[in-house]
Amino acid sequence: MISPDTYFGEADAATASTTTLTAHHVFRSIEDRLKWRTAASGVQVIVGVKGSGKTDLRRYLATTDQIATLNLDADHAYLGLNAATVKESSGRTKNAIATVLLREFAHRISESAPAGNATARKLKAALDASTATLRRVTGAMDVSIAGINLRLADLLKREEGNLVQVAIEKLMADVLAALESKRGAIMIDDVEDVFPGTIENPLFLEGVVRAVSDINTRGKDRVHVLLFVKHGLWRSWYENQREYDRVRHAIGFLSWDHQALIELVARRIAYREGIDIGPGDLDVSSLWARKFTWTGDPEIFMRYCTQYCVSGPRDMITLCNLAAARAGRERIGQQHLAACLGDFAQDKVYNLNADYGDTYPNISQFVEKVFQGVAATMTGADLAQLMDSRALLVPSVDEQFRHLRWYSTATRERLATIMYEIGVIGYESPQGRIHAIEDRSLPTADLLSKEAISVHPAFRPHLAIGP
């Protein structure tokens, strides 16, 4: 029996080897807009739902550009800062966060360099100079066996604002001088783990984003900071923003369409089969035919596969791996995919809590209550009415969710929009069915004016909705 975890490779890029990561990578339009390599400006904050390829992109960039890089994520959460306690505006927060990030960069890069490395020595001097300046901030320094940490609350004291501003400007200048002609980078993934408490305090994320923007502006084409953010956390900040307009230009969204998803599978087949792919050499249909079988137009079969993807690459690989396990030694056909859809759909419904539960607690249960057994297609007005007839005006359902802020403060129109944002419903267009993974910025009025709204095929088997 073929392992469902590895047939088409790992669904989670965090566990992929460097070799497979490079071979599997599918370029997205956002990559050309990133502030990376020689770019002095561009996208610095990458937003995507869970499974949309944030970690893949981060690791791919790190492996293809060998520069001094500080990686901060769930496994490397060194900072020890608690965002939940920060009540200051993002304008005050950003200087403190920028100071912490640059100090950590100087500390980690200088420590990991070979003995006698000139850049490391200069980065260590920059760190020491920063420490000397910040010792003048009362209570800011926490000296322990592990080293010197900063107390964020003390850095944010209003009376210390000018001193912190001086410290960050000198530290930035010293880091650039230490790098000389070289480049450096800071990559932040799993921001809610790197800065615990961010989920409870989404405005803190605004301060982090502004810190990232400030470092990138000062660093020009020499120092790059990229921040990867889950869509649910971004949305929570967006709905409570204060200075979003200052950093809007720096934010980009990961999106996937049919063509990108079938290329993803084709590249993994080529890698598994040992086929070297040169520029422009990707024959998707031929590669698919090595592992899949169909009758008629291959495009129809491939669209049958991609229609079940809610978040992007992780869904595609998971579904294909499950179908491969069903097929055994046979090539994968539509019957093998269809046999997996019940389990796949159940996982997708319950995984809504994993993807969006921080922003919308109990969202999986809400979706089950509202959409169980409904028609697959409806109008935008019908969708809004559904929020009334299945939730707001049903005492038992209303009582179940009314203690949740996202529900208790929402109109039926807002609830309908949330269903689109989390990928449960999409709309029909001349180009075909469109979901949030392809079009994140759909205003509520536009959604509710649609003549054809449809429940995403990935959820239908579990919700007892017909095709």
C-alpha cells in the first residue's frame, strides 16, 4: 500500500527537504513583487490561509538566496515578548519591535558565524552599542544567564520615546555598516507564536507590520524583512485597524488558481519520476497521465480534481495522496478521488476551526448548523436570508453562538461575508466559480448582489449537499 503521506510529497512544506522544496516550488505572481534580493521596495507582508504556501515560499526564498538570515517561527521563537499586555498605539510599538528584531538579528548572526569573521565582530559591536544606549531606559534590560532581553513594556514608556528612537536609528546604521556590501534578512512566520498574545491583541500586529516597514525602508536593498501572516489574523487586524493605510502598499496575498494547482501536481510527478524540467518544458497533461487516468478531455478531469481545493497546495496534495492510497498500484482515476471525498470533506469542515477559530471561535459548528442540507446554489439575497432562517432567528442556534463576539455583533450580511472569507461559499463568474483563494477583497455589497452563490464542493459531502 502506498503511503498517503508521501506519494506526491509532503503536504506541509515545513517537513520538506531543501532538494524537494526547490523541485516542487510553483512560482506565484507575488514573488516578482517582493522586497527581496536587489529590490529596495515591494511586498513585505505575505498573507495567506493555512495551507496556501506561506512556509513553502519562506523556505524557498531562504534556500535560493544565501544571505545572512534570521528565521523566527514556532520552532525559533526567541524573543519572549507578550503582545497581549501591549496597549500602546502601533506608532509607539513599532520602534520597540524594530529595536528587538534588529538586536536579535545582530545577536544570532554574529553568534552563528565562524570565529574571527569580520562581519560577525562588527554586528556584535553594534549589539553592544545598542545595549549601552538602552541601559539608560529604566527597567528595559532583563539580564539573565541566557543573555540580555528587553522588557517591551519599559521600551514603550512615553518618557523614553526619544531615546528608543535614537537607539533604533543608530542600531540600523551600525548593522548596515557591519554588513558592508553584504545583505541580511529577517523572516517571521507563525507570528502569533513569535509574539504570543497577538491573537488576543490584533492591533499589536499593526505595530509589528509598521516595524517591518520601517526596517525595510531604512535597509533599502541591503536589509529585508518578510512577515508571513495567517489570513484570519490579518482579517482580525483589518477589522480593528488604526493605521492600516500607512502599510497597505506593503501587504500582498497568496492566491492559487486551477493552472497553478495542476502545475503543482505535475512538478511533483516529474520529481518522483526523475524527469528534469527545464524552462518552459512543463507538459502538464503528459506528466499527469503518468499517475492518473481519465477518458476524454484531460482538462475536465483536472478541473474535477482542483475544484475541491479550498486553501491551495496543501488541499491538492492531501487529496491526491489519499486517492493514491486508494488506487494502490493502479493509476488514479475519478473513482479513487470520489471515494476519498467523504473523509476529505469532514476534515475540511472541522479544519475551519484550526484555520479560523482564533478569529471566529466555533466556526465549524456554525457552518454545520447553517448549511446542512441546503441547496448547492443560491442568490446573494438567499445567502443573507439563510443567516436569519438558520441562525439569528433560531433561538437554539442563536443561544449557542451569541456569547461569541464575531457572531453577537454581526448582521446577517456580515455573517454571509464571513462565509465567503473562510472559503465555504463562492460565486459564479464568466471565468467560472470564484472563491476567496482567488479573490480575497470582495466587498459585502458585491457578494450579496451575485445571482449565483454556491457552497464550495469540498464541503458538500459532509453537509449532505448535492452536487
